[in-house]
Amino acid sequence: MAENNGQEQQNQLLGHKDLAHKSLLQSDALYQYILETSVFPREHESLKELREMTEKHPWNLMATPADEGQFLSLLLKLINAKNTIEIGVYTGYSLLSTALALPHDGKILAMDVTREYYDLGLPIIENAGVAHKIDFREGPALPLLDELVKDEKNKGSFDFVFVDADKNNYLNYHKRVIELVKVGGLIGYDNTLWGGSVVAPPDAPLKDYIKVFRGHIMELNKYLASDSRIEICQLPVGDGITLCRRII
């Protein structure tokens, strides 16, 4: 009985018994309603193709959910973004969402430690006609960000930065991208509610990967809340996304 109770507690913290998708909504039916009513009917055919391809991949939990991709797309259009950075690409759902939202001459500097998964989605991105907007860099992001920061012309030159990568480096990323995004520009940090585990008691039966990065996410959230250089808004979209608007 205690084991069953523990499993139920874990399911509640993660938001779903079946982690086929990422959402903090407690009702699968409600999440499906959102997808089927407002998201899927508007989803670009290339995004649908990429999503369905990614769903078959063993690491599909790393993918940006369709409702979050829709949110990012609308956000980019609202701020008239043109020059962006994406840290963490996987198969490229959020990257393609961004590329489709940017104007024809928009640019995305995309970084991932490996291009293996990006190459899976690249044919779909190319067929969508937006591959020319993407400058993909393979390797750790921190050295590349350090190089960008060294060049004064890069400081304040980006409209939007989206971070969905190694959670233990989120703070390190923030300390660099805050210099690269323009005043009035936005930074988005994904997974900032980390499956709901940010409110889990110390003895909660969390999955190992949740446990490993939970402290890093909580440290980031605390830091962002006290960073006077930004305005923030943390939203329960996907696995939690925190938007930071640079004000100084």
C-alpha cells in the first residue's frame, strides 16, 4: 500500500500517469482538448511531421510539446523577433517553430552538444523552406557563448534566446545570454517547474533524472526572481517556462 501511495504521489508530481507528453495539467482529457481544439488545427504540416517523427524516438520526452511551440511562435511574432539564439535543439521542434515565425531574413544561432538528433529533423526543416535561417553549431554552448560575449558587437544584438539544454548549466547560460539579448528582448528558460518536483518533499519517490537536476532548477528560479536586470513571468506551459525581459 505504501508503495502504491508513493507511486500515486510521483504521478501527481509529474502531472500525468503516462508521460507521453509534457504538461502540468492534472487532466489528460483537458490537455487533449487544448491540443485538438487550438493547437493541432493550426499546426504547420512540417511541425506535425516532425512531431510525429519525434514521438517514435526513444528520447521523445526531450521534445518541446506542440502547445509550447505554438506559444513560442506567437510570442516571437508579438515582439517582432528577427535575431535569436536557441540552446538545446534535439530534433528541432522548437527550432522549426521559431524559424517559421521569423521573417524571411530572420536568423537563429542554434547550439547543441551533438547534431545526431538535429540531423533526424533536418530534412523536414529543409522541406519547410526555412533551413536558411538556421546557423547550427555542434558542441558545448558555453565556449561559443563566451566567444560571442567577447565581441562587443554581439552584446544586445539578439531579440530572443530560448534555453532548453543541460539544466545544471542554466545559471551559467543566464550569466552570458543576459549580455547578448537586447534591452527589451526576451529569454525563455524551459522546464522551470521540472515535472512539478520543485514542490516535492525531500522523500518524494522521484525519477532519477528528476532528482539529479531538481536542485539546479530551483537555484535558477531563485536567482531569476532576484535578478534586477530582468522582469520575469513563470508559466505552467509544457513543463514550465520562465520568460525574462531584459530591462537594463
